[in-house]
Amino acid sequence: MKITNDIQVLVIDDDQDVVEAYQNLLEIAGYSALAETDPTKAIEMLHKDWAGVVVTDMYMPGLSGMDLLEQIKHLDSELPVIMITGHGDIPMAVDAVKKGAIDFLQKPLQPEQLLDLLERFLPQRQQIIDQRITLLKGASSVLLGDSPLINKVRDQIAETAPTLKDVLIEGCQGTGRSTVAKLLHDGSLIRQGPYVTLKGSAVSTTPDLQRSMISARSGTLCLHNPQDMPKETQQWLCRFLLEQERQGKKEVRVLAVTNINPEQQVETEVFLPELFYFLSQIRLSIPTVQQRTCDIAMLFKHFLKQSCLTLKKPLPSVDKAYINTLNRHDWAGNVLEIKNVAELYAIGIVKLAGQERTKPLEQMSSPLDDLVDSYEKQVIEDALYLFAGRINEVSSYLQIPRKKLYLRMKKHNLDKAEYKVQPSY
């Protein structure tokens, strides 16, 4: 049985009389407390979303207080644990605090000391849980899908964002790595600070990185492919991050974005091992579309609806056969490829259906030449809307030279200026 959030304190001690005394004290003080004499059962009762505090004895048979602390911190590094210890065990209690306990109390227990700690840390714990719920909702609206793997990523974002720890985000291109990085920044205590993005390949000297770090001060640096930076620059960044950790002062949070299997680049000495291991203390792996095929149809329909709203077009129907085609596709470009295919579908171009084709017309309401001209105009106009009148992008998208595009636009009386996004004031 998992502890519900109406329980505020879990007391663990192998002495039944002691836990009953603690429980009575807490209930008199107005707290909802639960007592457990078996620490192995206690760890099974805990979960990462519990908004309470654990109070545990240091010495217990089967599972010591230190072992219990380690398991709790593995479950949730921010779950508050108060250690109860004898007078001769203060060095061990101090070690427990270094390993994540919020404090320790000596026997015989002074009730006011325990109540003071609960008064301090219970509201903090509730605030953390509330913040996680808010972050999870925000991530669900941006990082779409219902598969277990994407749910895990959203949970990791909710837990990791407030910690301000540096993070290694790995995954294939198009999976949403940049989206994850932005969510981590937006959910942090430094979200009002700057958010600076930098490609490792754009860093040719250490001063290049240093300038970006200055720009990101009191905020976040999203560093794509840090292994592409020169070795001496990777060494400088490693020293910078280590010094921040030693001083306990976070000037810049670094979110490193890499491709899958960065260990291979460590083995070939492209990625400095010290920097990799420092960044990978917290590691988020973003799944490919092939790893979450149950999300394909939902992602396609989401981007299709989004495109139709942008283009002010009615939402077209999508038959089951085409959904099956989408599910069978390999999606090498991941979520970004699904988005592109959905945008094409919104303007009448159906990809992946054996060969590229357009959706059939309902009826022949006009002569063929008129229909061809009308369709040509519609396709060009849709592309102009899609790219806000940017001719280079429209030309590339329609795969025709700029000169030919201008001639077609002149034929249909289309002016690119009419499709440019107007600024709002």
C-alpha cells in the first residue's frame, strides 16, 4: 500500500513502543502520522509524489537508517528524511546529512526540535510536489504523446527542472531535444534569466564559449554537441562547472544536447571523458518515433490541426488506410518529419501513400484546364501562407526555380507581400 498525501509523516523504528510514542506526539501536534517497525516495508510504501517527511532511526535490523536513506534518495532525491541517532553516533549522522538527510536529532528526542523541522520542511515538500504537477502539465502540452517512454521523459523533466543541475539530453535529431531543454529552463528557478543556445561546432576558441557563458549568466546555456568544441575548450568548461559545484553557486546552468550513444565519442576521445561524466550525472534520453509508434497517429493529427488553423483551412479527413501507412513508416526524421508530412497533408499533398499524390477532387465541376490552374494557384497560395511570403523557402518547398515561381505568381495575380506576417502592436 502506497502512502497517500493525507499522511504527512512516516515514522520508522524497529521498537514498537518508540514509534507509537512518536505517532502520539505528532497527532497531538496536529499532524497525520503513520508508524512502521519494518524498514523494508516502509520503503515499499513510499513513492516520489508523496508530499510528506520521513523520520527514521539510524540502527535497525534488516535495513539500517543509512541504507534506507540511500534507497529513499534513489526513489526521490528531494524527499525529506530526518535521522534519529544516539549520542555516540553523531559522526554517522553528519555523514547522513552529507548524503541527503535534511537533519538529524539525538536521543532522547526533544519534541520541539522535531516539530520545528516538520514546520520548516513539510511546506517546502508540498511546494515541490505542486511545482512538479505544474511542470508535468506544461510538458504534456508541448511534449506530446501517451507512450510509457515519453511519459517517463515528462516525469524526469518535472523532477529535474527545479534542481538547477546540469543535464545531458541525448537523442536523435528531430525527437524534441531542444523542446526538452527549453522545458527544463522554463521550469527552473532561473526561468526569468537568459536562455542562450550555442552549437559546439560554432566554438573555435575558448573565448567564444566564455562570451556565451557571460551572456547566459543567471540563466541557462543550451549547448548543442559540446564534443564538437576544441579539447582545450572542453577542459575549460569542465573546470568551470567543477568550480561552480565546489562553491555551491550556480552562475550558469548548462544543458548539453547530444546525439545517441555519446559514450562512443568518449571512447574515440572526441568527447572529453571528464566533461561527459560531469554532465551525465543527470541524463535524459529522448525516444525516437520508432520507439513510441503508438503516438504516431496522435502526433500527425495534432500537427495537421495546427497547420489547418495557421492556414485558415478546414480540417481534412484522414482515412484509416492512411493512418496504417503512417504507422508502418520508419520516420527517420522523427517528430519533425511527422510535422512536415502533416503540413503537406493540410495543403492537399499526400506523402507516403506509395507515391506522392494529392487528395482526389470530389467532382469534376469545371473543365480540366481550369481545375489545373485553380489547383496550381491554391498550392502556391498555401505555400506562401505556410512560409509567410518568403520566396526562397517557397521555391525550395515547391521544388521550382525562383524565376519560374515568380512567373506562376504573376499568372495568378499573387503578391508575396500579402502573405507576410504583419507585426502586432
